[in-house]
Amino acid sequence: MNAFVGEKLSIITNKAQTTRHRILGIVSGEDFQMVFSDTPGIMKPAYELQNSMMNFVKSAFQDADVLLYLVELGEKALKDEDFFKKIQHAEMPVLLLLNKIDKGNEELLKEQQKHWQEQLPNAEIFAISALENFGVSEVFNRILELLPESPAFYPKDQLTDKPERFFVNEKIREKILMHYKKEIPYSVEVETEEFEESDSIIRIRSIIMVERESQKAIILGHKGSAIKRVGTEARKDLEKFFDKKIHLETYVKVNKNWRNNPNQLKRFGYDNN
């Protein structure tokens, strides 16, 4: 979606379950508007947060005019058989995007194309590299051909449906996913309590929530060194994103068992029933 929109709206890391919300990316041309819906990856939910994440996937599936199913070169396992069957029997056009082809060779690509054509005979397969922008325009043009005629839903200059604070939270969470291991990144939620913009600077105060005191100590690091690195890297990214000087303060709080607490999930925007 970032390649289609031309902005980094969805955070990217090499860890699974990086995307937690349904994020809209809006592309408007002279006579068209595409609304991309980036969702969490398909999985078998293990706790309430993941149930909510899969609800985002289901709602996007119901709304879609065209379904883009993204897999990486070398990937063969199906994360959820039941949901995959829905894709196999989808009534809307299905485009399977075989991503990261810059990481493999022609033999592997052919093998993968054959594998996925057998799994999804109803799909058109496109080999792409979103990072290298290879094959992206071909997919974009095909989507344009498949979209039904309809009035535009959003103003032409709008890029997404998410507020500014959402992107602050995501940039901080991206750095946590990049720098911490094991369960730590999945136990974290970020909430921006203050976002004050003036002509010259944006002042931001964000809280990093963890589930246990031991996790808080790991997030902070020795004499606060780990959290300082997260804050510095997030601030640099936010300055590029907002094109303005940023003053970012980050704090760490324990919010016990928030991933299984319906009230906390609703507070963080995961209520999607």
C-alpha cells in the first residue's frame, strides 16, 4: 500500500503481526479514486487483541471490490484454512501478489507461481517487489481496470482515514518492533496523550504501555538508553512524515493484561465488532 500511495502510511518490519489496525490509503487521479485497505495478516487468534485484528480483516473482505492477497516468495503455509477457503470462493476479483521477488531466482519464482495457481485457481498472479517498485504499476493499472464506477468517497487531497496521533503511535511502535526481541513488541501499545502543533514545532507526549513491570525495565534499558534510542529514531521519522520539527517525550507505564481486556482494547481502537 505504501508503494501505491507514495507515502509510508503502514509501518514495516521483518516481524510477523506488524500491522494491527485496518489502515486506509487513498489515491486520487483525474477520473478515479482508489481506496486501499491495509489489514493485519491472516492468523489463528490466540488472545483478544488478535481476535480484533482478524475482525479488521473480515470487515475489509466484506467491503472490497478487488481483493489483493499478498504472499512472500518462499511462503507456502496457510495461516488460517477457513479464511483461505473464503478467498478461494471469493466473488470479487482476486489478485495474488507474490512479493520480494528480488530475494529469489527464476526457478523459485516459477515454482511459487505454480504452487499459488494451484491453491488459488481464481486468482491472477503478479510477481512484484514493493521495495524495488517492480511490477507495482502493472498491479495498479489492473486494479483500475477492475474497479466499478462510483462517486469518490474522499476529498482528492486526503491520503488516509487515520488521525495524526495514530501515525505517532505507529512510528514509535515500529522502532520497538525493530529493537526488542521475543514477546516484548507484542506486549506493547502506544498512546499519544498530547499533540500540540504550532507554526515551527509539534510537541508530542506519548505513553508506551506494557503488561508487566519486567517488560517496563527492558523497554527502558540501562539508565534509559533503550527508550532514548526508540525516541530519537521515532522523532527523526516523524520530522520527515510531518515535515516539521518535533519535540517527542516518551514514558513507559504498566497496563496489566491489556491484550485480553475488552475495555482497554476499545480504548486503543481495536473494538471492531
